[in-house]
Amino acid sequence: MPRRVVVRVLVVLTLVLGWTYVAWRWSSSLNLAAWWIAVPLVVAETYSLIDVTLFGLTMWRARERPAPPPPAPGTTVDVLVTTYDEPVDLVMRTALAAQRIRHPHTTWVLDDGARPALRDAALAAGVGYVVRSPDWEGRPRHAKAGNLNNALLVTEGELVLVLDADQVPDPAILDRTVGYFDDPRVAIVQTPQVFDNVPVADPLGSQAPLFYGPIMQGKDGWNAAFFCGSNAVLRRDALMQLGLVGYVDASRAAVRRALRTARAVLARAAREAADPTVADALTTVRAAAARAQRRLDGGDPLGPVTYEFQRAVDAASGTLVDADVARMRADLEQIAELHDAHGTLTLDQSALTRLAARDWSPLGALEAVRDLLRAVDVDRHDEAQAVQPVATVSVTEDMATAMALHALGWRTVYHHETLAHGLAPEDLPTMLTQRLRWAQGTVQTMLRRNPWRVPGLTVGQRLMYSATMWSYLSGFAAVVYLVAPVLFLLFGVMPVTAWSVDFFARFVPFLVASQLLFLVVARGLTTWRGQQYALALFPVWIRACVTAAANVWWGRPLEFAVTRKDGRSSTVAWRRVLPQLVAMVVLVAAVPVGLARAALGLSAWSGTLVNVAWVGYDLVVLGVVVQALRYRGYRAAGRTEGER
Amino acid sequence: MGLDLDLELRDGRTAVLRLVGRLTMLGAGDVRAAVDRAVDAGHPLVVVDLAGVPFMDSSGLGVLVGGLRATRVAQGDLRIAGAGEQVRAVLELTSMDLVLRPYAHVDDALRGD
């Protein structure tokens, strides 16, 4: 049987068994006497099954692409090495390797740290060097997305290869990826991120073989493979289109906001104006604003609506200028009678038009009106670049950018071949900070750009984006999975009516089927580490959800959440995983208590054994944290290899 | 964002009116009143110091011309000093710089050369 058929059979089997189990859990097994743990547990289980369902859908269309055609000759490429504070040697190692890429290209170092030493090294090596233009001063910098956007205005290749400072490219990286762009609809080709400084045991879970493999191949099958921030080739045209569309959307929002607030201000100003000419002009502008707002609500394009509004404003300004000029003429005539000197005010039409233009308009005397006129100017004066190709809605620019491209109908490719080798964090605190940032970015994107509400995505794409976002909610479920067995072992609290034959008959087949699916999908890859961390980092995931929600809903800065990067002292590292360590102590302590309660006849043996096994699973999963704490970096691990 | 005024009556028949802020219809009434006050007090040679005025529109220009008429009626004059780039642009566009000659400093305007 072809592999794909085996996978699909297992997916169907797992989902049928899984949903049968969860349906039974909801309908017939809830111990409502302990609803406060029974309901959270069944919700957590449902959450996990939805996660498995989305995973199954991902695998449904997993595909291995045939090798792409060779690059079309003459395709121009810019290789962009992004850096903020990495050591100069490390950045130059990547930049020099980038120079050696075979396909003709130009290499650039994008130095967001603007370090003179790096500039000198780059220029000495003949590598392009880019820092932010002065336009960015005092404006939002948008981190890496801003760095890339800044460089996109300086460079001009048809394609850009984006590399993190530590990702040393293979000379063949472009030969193997540029050919995909023969298809004019392709916007992104993403390749795996693999790390060299990681021992086989991978104590920090740096490698992501399941993600850069079956999962991305599955997303690719739904045309939903996304940009992961590095080791990807992007089409400049597509990014620019994205920037323009984003610009129009942002302008539209700004104009609507301005129109809404201006109407009330204009009405009040018209009432308060002493001069009837002024009052009339303000009333005219207010009517024009109301009409513009109606037209925008009705879906009329921004261009004609703002044009019409501006003409109305110009006309109103003109009446004021005319009144001023008439008054001045009268004054000058009187002066001339007194002195038979200076004559009259001779103004041609162009001078009158100039006096009535937006920036000089007498209407601008009112600050609110001035703001309105400026907003309708649609130049996004609050941003460094009016057009921002790489999405800036989240701290991780990659997923949001890919989603926006998919929404515009572009295609993406996942090319499953390692073409760059990077460096992973070598200590627990740095790793935790990195994971927190990724999780925050994903949750931010989910809250700002809900894939179910972004127009233009296919159902498959919506499902694939949901799958990634959904998985970051696992922290809450993990807490329930840790607390529930402890409650039973310590206090005999039962979240289910019984751990009976009914339970096992439904749960065990589902468990077996899902593990089998996992095994077949993983094809011998070591995915256990990833499974452990998905649960063991529950405090990180919860924190990411809370801080990202606070950021999106209440505008709290994310920086509050980002802990300082100090890998230097391992003595404080354990503090970063205190919740996990406490959980482990409690889990271990619960086992003898539970066994004693069963021996005394206070609880049933069946339930006790189920929960002891459950605790055992939790401990094995959380145990990865202890391994991570003991890890002393790649070299150190290499030296102690013989001890194991 | 309003317009601040400071009227200083000086020796002889002179006065200096210092303006800080945007000269538009919002401040026009105050400027007109200050000029009238100087004229009524017997100081019809008024120098308007525009060094603190970054912006002037047609209403602002209108009040200066209105002030010019009021001072001339009282055998005085209205002169302007320290006009910035935008104010000069408005004056030149309307050729009012021929009527209201912009002086560099208040002292030049007071001397009238």
C-alpha cells in the first residue's frame, strides 16, 4: 500500500476512535459532583483531540515534491543576512558563506545594531552593508520585519534569500530553490532550519524534525506552507504587492478614524464660529465628511472618495479666502484714498488656489480640522515607510506575512532539503526566551489576524494556520493534565464517574491508533523531544498567551514579558523552570499517598493504578526540564560523551 | 496651539506687538484688538514681531492689512519684522510684501529703513 493510503487510513481510524471517546466522555462519564475538575479535564481532552484532528488533516495531504527545475538564467537574487546583536565573527561567517553561493547574487548584511566594526568587516569582504535610513528615527522600528523592509527599498533583485545571522548557507541553496519561481504564482520557498551545535540527545529540543518535515510537507499539500523567518527565498514583487495592499488598508482605516472624530468637532466649531462665513464653510466641510464616510462604508474605493472630499474642502477654503481677500481689498482701497499710494491687491487664480490649498487653508486654524486634512492626505506620516512589505503586526513577522500572501492568492513551497546550518541556543534561559517570543508572535498573529476572518484564504489554509495557532494553547490543558491525577491520588477526587471497562474500551484503542499514526508519520525521526517540550513548557505557553492578549487587547508592551537574555549564570536557570520543578515534586509525593489510600480501602485500585501511570507519564515528560538544566552547552556535552 | 500676544508701548508714538503661535482666524480678533488699543493709546506706529509665528493663512494676512488701515487712518503705520519662511511665502504670493515690507528685526522696522 502506498504510504499516503496508510497515513489516511490511520488518520480516519484515529479520528473516529478519538471522537467516539470524547463524545462518550461528554455524554456519559462526567462526575458532576466534582464538576470543577471534571469539566476542565473534558475540555482539555477535547482541546487535545481538536489538536490531533488538525494534525490528521495536515498529514492528509502531506507531499514530497519532485526536485525543482534549475534556476532560470538571469534571475537576480539578493541574499539578506539579518543581524541585531550577534558577534561580528558569527555574522561574517554567514556573510562569507553567502558570498560563495553559486547562483549569481548580491550579498547584504542588514545590521540593525549599526556597528562600525561589522560595517568595516562587511565592506572589506565586499559584502553590501545596510543600516536603517534616517526616516526610522523616532518611529516604530518593527524589529526584524522593519530591518527587512528597510533593506527591500535599498536592494532590487527579483528574489531575496533571507538568512538569520547564524544560518550558514550551502553554496547550492539557490540552485535548489530558485527553479520553483518559474511558476509565477509562487511567492515563498521555505527550507528547513537545522542546527549543528546540538548533541544527538538534543536536551533543549532545538531541532524540529517533525515540523521541518511531515508538518510543513502537510501544510504544503494545502498550499499553506509558511515563511519561518530564515532559510527562505521570497519574491520581491509579491512582498511589494503585500506592502501596497497593507498601505491601502492602513490608509483607509486612518481616513475613517479621522472622518469619524472630525464630524463632531466640525459641528461644534460651526456652532461656535463668530463669523457666519466661517460657520458656513465648516458646515460644508462637515457635510462632505459625512458623505465621504457614507461612501467608504458603502465600499467605495479610497481614491475617488478622498478626492471628492478634498475638492469640497478646497471649495470651502476658497470661500474663506475670497472673504479674506475682499476684506483686504476694501482695506487697501481706504489706505490708497488716504495716501494715494499703494494700489490694489492683484491676485491671479493660481495665487487664490494656493491660499486655499490644504496646507495653507484658513480652515486649518482648527486643530481638529488640520488633523483631518492631514489624515486624508494618506501618506502614513506616523510610519518610517508608507509601504511595509513584511508584515509588522507581530514580533514574529514570518507567519503573518505568509498568511497575507496566501490571502492574495500567492503560492508557497516547502522544499525538504537541508540547505543551511545554524546555531541553536546552548542554555535553558536563552532557549526559554526564544520559545516565548515565537509563542507570543503566533498568539499575536492569531488575535490580530484570525485566519477564519481573513478574506481570500481557502478552507484548507484556514485549517492549517489554525493548527499552528491552536497548538500554542496547550499550556492550559497541560495544567489540567498535571493537576487531575494529583487530586485523585491525594484526595480521591474523581473527574470521571469510573475508570471502568467502558473507559478503557474507548480510550485505549484511540491511544494506540494515534501513537501508530505518529509513528508512521515520523518515519523513525526522533520526535519524542518535541512531544515532551510541548507539554513541559506549559508555563511559557501560558505566559505567551496572557502577554500577547494583554498586548493586543490593552496595548501593554510585550517587553514586560521578554526576560533578559543571560545564559551566563546557570545558578538562576532553575528559577526559570520553577513551576515544572514544583509540579514534579508534587507528582512524586502524590504516588505514595495514593497507594496508601488504596491500601486502606479509601479509593479503588483501578483508579489508583490509572493515575499512578498517568503521573509516571507526566514525570517522564517533565523530566526533560532536568536534562535541560544539566546541559552545559555543546562543547561541554561533547567532552563528557564518554561518561554516558 | 493658540496665539500669544504681548503689546509693549514704547517711546514716542511707537508700539511693538509680539506674536507667538499660528496667525489664523482664531487669533485674528485679538490681534485687531491689540492694534486698536495701541492706536487709542496714542501709539499708532505699530511693529508686529512675527519671529514667533511659524504659519499664517489668508485670515492672518487679512488682519495685518486691517491693522495697516487702522494705523494709517491715525497717521501711523503698521510694519512687520522677523517674518519666517512660510509667512514670507504668503506675502510674496499675494505681492503684499510691497505693501507690508518685511523687516529683518524690530529695530529696523522702528527706524523704518
